[in-house]
Amino acid sequence: MAIQGLLAITETIMYFVVGITGLVAAITVGISRDAFSSQCILYSEIKWCNDTAMGFTDLGSNTACSFAVGIEVIASLYAILFGIYYVLIIIGKVEGWKFLTIPSIIINVAFTLVLFVESCIVSVGFKQFCDGLTSGPHVKDCSKGSKISNWNIHGHCAEKDITFKQHDPYSGDLYFGFFTTGQSASWFSVLFWLIISILSIIRRVRDKPTLDPNSDKAAITPNAVI
């Protein structure tokens, strides 16, 4: 019973931790998109016309940013609500519903897999953006791109026969810090959801003998154990 209670408390804490982590990922990616006139820079393509002028030949995928923000928000709200529900069970305000055990495990595993895909999308998309940015002669570190004074070159580059996309004014001052934070938070979310999934499965396995009321080995657990 003591181990079950410890597992339940640990899982509850992890729900709140992953909820906060997911919101950090969603907010930072969202702010980065707003800085670029609501245009996602993930998977954008940058070409350099000459040593000092660069522009976007592809403005990136808004779908990628929308998916990253949306799934992190959904997962975070679910985690926080479920964490509150677990707290109410632990303090004895409500009874734990056994029929929620299997669905919660399925949802936890599903969020782990979906957020893994989302983290890969963010990481690969941001790398593509940075690869284009650092392909020029003067920017060799993606973090230094914030020092570029003009992100808003568009039109045709006669020197290399490149046509840059027309777009609203961009501000590249904060993209690296926000996207790096969002990317890290996304991967931490995956790790925390994996831990939650493992904890919920362990508790299910340990609870299994109690599902048979006729068994003389069935443990008697209080309402506080989820």
C-alpha cells in the first residue's frame, strides 16, 4: 500500500510537471511565430544573394507550428486536469474510478508517441531553418542570426537568379532563444509522458490482484490509492 501510494503521488506530481513543460513549449513556439508576422519559420528555406543579403525562398510551414502549439496545449490541459483529479483522490475528496485506469494508460502512451513526433517535427524544421541561415559567409552560428539587420529582403536576386518570397516585416531578435527553449521543452515533455506511462502501467500491474474480490490475496486499498 505504501508503494502504491508513493507511485500515485509521484505520478500526480509528474502530471503537473509535464503540464507546465508543455505550456512552456507551446508559448515559446507561439511567440516565435508571432515575431515573424504569424509565419512559422520551421522548414523555411533561406538563400543568400551575396555576402550581405539573404532572403526566404520558402516561408515555412504554419501547419508545423500550429500542430506543435496545439498538441502541447491539449496535452498540458489534460495533464493538469488529471493531476487535480489525482490530488482530490489522494486527499480523500473523491473516490478513484477503476474504469479510468486502462483509458488513462492508453491516453498517456498516445501522448508520448504523438509528442515524440511533434518534437521531431520541431527539431528537424528548426535545423532546416538554421542550415539555410548559416549557409552564408558571415553567419556560422544559428544564434548569431539575430544580429542580421534586415530579415525583410524580397524580390529577385539577379546575381544567383533567386526569387525571394514576399512577406510582412520580420523581427529576428528573439527567434533562437524561444525556439531553443520550445524545442527543449518539447523533448522534456516526451520524457515526462514516458515516465507517467511507465508509472501508470506499474500501478496497474500491482493493482491487478485487487481486481478479483474473491481472492484471499487481494489487497485492501483506501480511496487515497488511485
